[in-house]
Amino acid sequence: MKQSWRWSDRSMESVMQRFVALNQKNLSYLGISACVESVNGKPVIRLTTSKFIGAIPIISPMNGKAVGDLVVTGRFGENAGELITLLDNSIKPEYSDKLQLVQDSQMTPPIFIECCKFVEIYEKAEMLKWRKFTNEIKISHQPNASTLWTEYALRNSRNPMEFSVFHNKCNTLTTNHLERLQLNYVLHLAIRVLESKRTPLRTRSVCSSQIARLKIKLRDRHYYPTNKIKIHTSDPYIIRQLKQLANTILNNNEKLAWRMDYAEFFERYVQYLLSDISKKKGARVVNNPHYGISIKNRPSWALNYLEPDIIIQKMNEQVVVDAKYKSHLFNLNNDSEELKNTFRHDLHQLLAYCSLNGMNKKQALLVYPSCNFICHRMTINSPLTTTEAQVLIIGIPLEKNKIEEVKDKLNEIINFNY
């Protein structure tokens, strides 16, 4: 896009400033900060990402129009789109109905938004007696101008006793026409989506009264399955709206800007992997338990609770798991102070969770992303007590085709009575 901008050396910085100003709102949706800086005497645009991945439209500083999309992905090249479908309702991308993408996105918006709109407009369209002509074949004992004579001749050649029966093609003005039947079919789909567990409870409760009324009406109505409903210029305005929503539901391809907290996504992915393994071992998994903190005269900066990501419990034994979307296992040969300090913080946090387990021997997993499965064992012994903590630093790849391999290796690692 930058190559399509036209500037002189004197106007370069002003064009960049205009780019930042025009896209400030869109960039803030992904938590991206933007500024124009000078590097080697030349102005550059510096973009700093935050905790979100996602996609937003980008506005050109030359014409003020959306000309492309800015896509923020995970740091290590993983495809979140193929993994998020495994996580069911534990995490979902957020969508903005105010920002339309220019290109196709890996993540499609939740269709229940369109289903809510469809149900609402369908009820309004009920007040309009929308009628169309339909061609129906009716049986009569009298012929007319639309009698199907070829069919009559063939039928009478087989059975002469039907000489007084005529099949006449009639044009009838009715509300029960094909396009109405197609909209009834989309209404069935919309109600099914809104009643599913994938739809948030709040949305289901808001639409529940409308759905109850429409389900009663649909008992006596037929529907006709379709992949697309034709939109005519002669259609009433509210019918055109209804058809457009119906086609969106049928295709589910609207391009909306989206975002997702990636640290939370990684945490939910680790929970997904460990929940299957724990069930096989007869253990119970508790995700994000709250350890309450009581303080008299609580300072404003004090914590209300501690929250480990995962606790795996079997009988009186516990395994504490903390997932961190950080690059430690991609920098095994890097001894920078920043990496040491962040790892020290992660380890202290994990040991704080373990301290609430009364057993002398404690198990804990510190999980990071990695290209391949990695396991480093670390044993921490107290010089003052007999307490021992075994900490496993685990690296897991974020690839769908490696999930079974990761599960098998985690199954070997997690042991009770170690």
C-alpha cells in the first residue's frame, strides 16, 4: 500500500501523519499504538502491537478510503483459525459490526448476530401482506385456455375413463409463494442457531420471546430449502432487507473486523489439551480456580484472589499448570536479563500457586509455545523443610497436525505418586 502513496520528499512526513490520524480508531481496536518517528533522518511509521491478534481495514491517506487490511497474527507463525474451532465456547473472537474488512478473513463472524436481525425483521415483515402470483395446476371438470392438452391426451390414451378430468394451469395471487417458503426455511435455520449452545446465553434470553412466537407460527407453514434467494427491485424495502440477511445467513461470509486476546487463547488451548489427558487418568480438571485473599484495611493495589490456569487433581494430589505465551523456548541460547527476569516472575508465580498445596512433594507445569514438543525437568528443594517441587518446563507446538503427538507425550509426563 505504501508504494501506491504519492508524495514528494517534503510531503512524506505529512502523509504519514495523515495515515496515523485516519487509522487511529481502527488501530485502537487491536490495541495498536502508532506514531511517526525519525530513523536515520527519515520519517517512519512505528506500529506497536498489544495482546490482540485480529484484522482491521486500513484507510489510505491519499483518498480516505479503505484500501486493504492489516492482519496481526501470532508471533511464531501459527494458524489460530484451525485451532480455535477445537475450543468450542471457551473463547471466541470478538467482531466489530462498525469495521468492514476489504479482503476475506480467516475468521468468519458469529452468524447469531445476523440471525437476531433476521428474526426481528421477519416479525415486522409479517405485518406486510406480501403476495405474489404462483403457477398452480388445478384439476377441473371443465377445460379452459390454460389446459395442458398434451398431458390430457397422454393420460386419456392410458385411461379413457378420465376423459372428463382436465389439468388446468392457473395463476393465483397468494402469500404462500416460493420466496416466502424460502424465507421460512431461513427462519428455521436462524431459530436453530439462536437456540444452540454456541449462541451466548444473553442473546438467547433476549430473543426467546420472539422465537417462541415464531415457532408457533411455523407449525402450520411449509418451507423450501435453498442456497440463495433472489432479490428483485420490485420487492418492498423490508422484504429486500429480509432477503439480504437471509443470503448472509445462507452464505455466512460477511467480512467484519475481529480481534482475540492471544494470551487467553493460548491458555484455553493448553486447557483443552490437558482436559482430555486428565479424564483418561481419572483426574479432575479445574480451570481458573480463584484462591481468595482476605486483607484487613485493603490497599487499593492489593489482589483480591490468585488464579492459576489449571489445577489437575486426583485424590489428594495436585498438578498446577500455568500457560504463558512467551518466547522463552525459542531463545534457549539467549541469556538476556529480560528473559531471566520474566522467567523468574513466571516461576515465582507458579510456586506461589503450589504453596497452597499442603503436600511435601509438589508437581507443576510451566507451559510455553515451541516449534516442537520440549520438556525440561527442574527440581526445587527447600533447605529448611522437606518440601520438594518438581517443575516441568513444557514447550508445545501450535499446530493441529501435532495435537495427538503432544497429547501422547503429555500423557507420559503427567504422573501421580511421582
